[in-house]
Amino acid sequence: MNQTVFAPWDDPDEKPLIQFRNVTKRFGDFTAIDDLTLDIYAQEFFALLGPSGCGKTTMMRMLAGFETPTEGNILLSGQDIAPIPPNKRAVNMMFQSYALFPHLSVRDNIAFGLRRESKDKAKIDERVEEMLRLTRLTKFAGRKPHQISGGQRQRVALARSLAKAPKLLLLDEPLGALDRKLREETQFELMDIQEKTGTTFVIVTHDQEEAMTVASRVAVMDEGKLIQVATPDVIYEAPNSVYVADFIGDVNIVEGRASQTGDKVDVAWAEGQPPIHATTQKRFDRDAQCYFAIRPEKVHISKERDDSRPNVLQGKVIDIAYLGNISTYHVRLADGTMMKAQSANTRRLANRGITWEDEVWLSFTDTAGVMLAR
Amino acid sequence: MRRFALIAVPYLWLLALFLVPFLIVLKISLSDITLSIPPYSPKLDLSAGWAGFVEFIRALDFENYVFLTQDDLYWKAYLSSLWIAFVSTLITLAVGYPIAYGMARAAPEWRPTLLMLVILPFWTSFLIRVYAWMGILANEGLLNQTLLALGIIDSPLQILNTTAAVQIGIVYTYLPFMILPIYATLEKMDESLLEAAEDLGCSRLSAFWLVTFPLSRGGIIAGCFLVFIPAIGEFVIPSLLGGSDTLMIGKVLWEEFFSNRDWPVASAVAIILLAILIIPIVLFQRNEQKEREAGT
Ligand SMILES: Nc1ncnc2c1ncn2[C@@H]1O[C@H](COP(=O)(O)OP(=O)(O)O)[C@@H](O)[C@H]1O
Ligand SMILES: [Mg+2]
């Protein structure tokens, strides 16, 4: 975590670098982006997260200048960018496919953008060397793109898009083609580079872990709309809807009827089961439909009834997913509902108490889950 | 053994269809003209045994090649063929590249149709298509009639029976051979490369020169050779569309062979033509090799 909290979005005096103002983008009669309003601040590492086809690439392409909004406008540093062609924008994009020029060496690829705006060879060379060092590509500078590995290609694409020191760098699923280990390494590298250069990054991803790792804020999208825009911890701990809760990480969702007194809610959710006790700042009408969402790691599992938490449910272990450091237990409650509970494997496998078909007790506090209206 | 058999097939093919005819032509080019059937000597008489073979070899000489250097008709015809082929290739490139480019940028559902249209002329006889050009280019032909009717010219232009007509014919005939390889390279080019170029500050035009053009170089080179190589030895087009002053080696060769019945000189002309063609053919092969390597 940052020592001084970086949260320009909470500061009303801060001017956003990018503003989407009621932007709608249609392709024919298909609406790809639907009346979207969003502020992104300088030096943010902003992640767009959503299922395939929800309009992430379209947003990036509008920022880069390859698409124009059908309605609404996009401001960069307070200026409408609609009339500015892509080659005049202080925005660079790292393409999903990298789009490296196959006929040029790594060095020439990186120098490509610099040569378009300057004739000063010494200065260009200096900048290219700097980029090569930053992305640890100095050794490969003379090679063609087809002579280097996927991870190196990805770094060339990054170096090329960073070389012109854009105000805004767009990364469209930059790490999609990398294997897991390389991807994690590169995520940290990206964060490191972002910190060093102070460039504003907007990254598209459909990998929620990646978004959580790198981003200062995450926007969760669905069908051309923003569902929630918040810091990763808020998205995870306080999703604003079932959609977000379900999209990010593992979650148990229980549908029921609310009855609220103050900030306490009882959720009646199944015949013969005690109501779930929860805490919320929201208002729920009596008997209104509501959802209770709780992460598996916040559900405690034990063989003995544990009354130290206000919610206790009995069930039977149907399945155990052993993930090494943790195990996820799939438990069937008396009414047939499945609920997942997670616990850290602090002991070796042989010493673990709970196994298949065991009768177990699940328990959680009234603040462990979140109440959602939709 | 199986590998040997596999390799042997193409080599036997080459031997039968290229090397054997080549050796026959080479042998004839070293012979002397006679009034006989076939019209040259010596002829190899295998019944005479070894002595006969030695006799046969002794009778071969380079007289015909020496003759080719003495009459300036021949080297002028070679040079003029090279020049006509070169100019025609450039024109074909200038016409073919935009067509290939337009095809590659057309909507994907249109591409097969456009490709079909390029190949369609091959469905009718080449000879008929060249004759059709005679009808178009003649003094009272379609082109002149149209221009006269429009009042652009007062008297018919002399196009038929000139070198220009030959070049028009070559460009028309070989255009598909230029379009197809260029189209192939342009079509497989990733469009995001152009967006990347624009993103990095290129205008549309400079993106074309810095990205599209260099990336289609392989196709351009292949197309140019595919036009240039056969155009040098072209015979039908100059004899139908060209005039008496259009000198092309294919026509010379034909006349030596059929009008003069001088097979040895005709063969010598052919051998030298082949020697000239080997250079561009080797260069072409090299280009193909490089393209294949870059493609992997
Ligand atoms: N040029 C286009 N023409 C028509 N439809 C498009 C075009 N570009 C994108 N779309 C549609 O817009 C939607 C959003 O696409 P995109 O932004 O690429 O999604 P993703 O979130 O996967 O990046 C998709 O349904 C896609 O089919
Ligand atoms: Mg996309």
C-alpha cells in the first residue's frame, strides 16, 4: 500500500485527466457503449474489467482515436478530443496483438514513434536506449520481432508505446498471451514502470486477479455500462451488486426477504433455516427482495457447533477443492443450498479434521457479508 | 530407400522435362545447318560405337554463337526484349499494386468475388484475348473510334503495330501475375499494424510508405519476376500487336526456326536467352526462400 494515500478521485478539487461524458457508441443499431460517464485521474493505474464483448476495447479505441463516440464527448485534460486524429493525440496504445512491425528491429520499433516527431538522432537514440534498459531489452535490440520470445515481444510493445512519454498509455489485454508466471512478473514490472514514469495507465483485462493486482481503481463493466468503479478492496469487500460480487472472486449468494431494524437486517431465505443476521448501511423495505453475499474465506467451518458468531448453519461436506495453501469446502445445507467455505491449510493434509460426507457447522459474523438490493 | 524414392520423383521429372530437352537444344545449337531432315548435322549414330561418338563430338562447334555476335540484330533484340519487359513490368506494377491494395482492403465477403474477376480472363484463350486487343487498338478500332467521337483527337492514333501496343498487351496479359502475389502479402497483413503506426504519429500516407509498402515487398518482387521473366521471351504478343520495328528475341527465334529453318542458330538464340533468364530466376527463387523463412 502507498504510504500517502493516492486517491485523487476523493478530492473534489482534483481535475480528471480523462472525462467520459455521457458517451454512447453504436455500431449500426448495436449499442456497444451505453451513456457512460467516467473520470480517470492523472497517474492512475485504471483497470477496465468485464466479460468479453462488454465494450472494453471500444472504450480504448475511442481514447486512442480509432472510433468516435456516437453521442457525448471525451475530454483529455479538459479538452474535447473528438476532432483530434490518432496521430496527434498524446495517447499511446499497446495493442492486444502487440502489432510490432515485423520488418523492423526491436530498436527501430521502439524508435518508430520518436522518429515521426523529431529529427534529432542523438536524442532519439538516447531515448531508445533508455527504453531498452527500462524493459531489459538491450541485448535484443538488433533482433526482429519473430526472433524473440512472447514475453520479450510484449516488452517491446510496451517500450514502443512508452517511448513518446504519452500522457496516457492504453494497454489492451497486454498480458493475455503470457503464461501465468510470466504474467505475474510482468504485472509487477508494469506497476514499477508506471511508478517510475508517472504515466497514467488504462489497462483492459478480463482477468480479475490481474485487475486487483495492478490497479488503483477498477471499473467493472457489463454490456456497455459501468456497474461499479472503485478501488480493488472496495470492489472485493463492498460490491454494489450481485453482478460485481459474482464477477470478482468466489462468492456465496443467498436470496431472501429483508426485515430491517436500524442497521441490522434479518434475511429470511429458506423454510426451516434460521434467518441470516447481517449489518448494512442501506435501506431495505420490509419483505423486499434482497441478496446476501459472503466470500468463502469469511465463512468459518468446523465439526463442532461454534456459537461465537451470530450465524450458524449446519450442512454436509460434498466436495473439497484442495488448492495447496487453502482448501474450499462445498457444503450442502439442510434445505439443499450449496455454500462454500474456505480455510487455510495450516496443518499437513493427513492431520486435517474435515473430510467428505462429514457433518459440519458453518458460521460467520453479521459483518462478514454484504447486503445487496440487486 | 523410401526417402530416396520420394526425392527421385521430382528429379526424374526435372530430368525428363527440363534437362533432356535442354541438352537436345544445346546440342543442336552446336551443330551446323544442312539441307536434310532434321536440318542439322552431325547426328549421333550409336551404331558406329565409340569411334562414331568421338567423330560426333569433333563435329560440334561454337560457330552459331560466334555468328550471333557478328550480326547486331541479335544483341539488339536481346536488349530491346529486356527493355520492353522491364518497362512493361514497371507499368504492370503501377497498375497492379492499387488493384491488389483495393482488393485486400475490400470487405472480406467481397474478396473471393474480386479474386475471381482477376482470374476470370484465363477462362478464355489467350490468343483470342490478344486478337481482341487488335480490334481495340487498330486505326479504325474501338479506342480510336471512341476518341474520335468524343472529339479528343482529329485523326486516328497509330497504336497497333507499335512497341506501345506490345507493352499494352504484356501489361494486360500478365496483370494477374502481378496482382495475385501482392494481394497475398497485403491480405495477410495485420490491420492493427496500421493503427499502431497512426497511434505512433504517422499520417495515413506515411503509414502506407513505412509499413504497408515494405511489408508487401516480397509480393512486389515475386510479381515483378513473374511478369518480367516470361515477358522477355514473349512471342505471341509482339507478333500480333507489334510492328516491324518492334524487336523482340522471341520473335527472332520464331523466325529463325520456322522461316529460315535454321535450327542451330535458333537453338543458340534460345540457349543465350535461357542464360540471360537464369539470373532473374535465381533472384526470384531467393526472394521466395526469404519470404518463406520470414513467414515462419
Ligand atoms: N467495428 C465494429 N462493428 C460492429 N460491432 C462492433 C465493432 N467493434 C466492436 N463491436 C461490438 O461491440 C461490442 C464490444 O466490443 P469490444 O469493445 O471489442 O468488447 P471487449 O470488451 O471484448 O473488448 C461487441 O459486441 C462487438 O461485437
Ligand atoms: Mg477486447
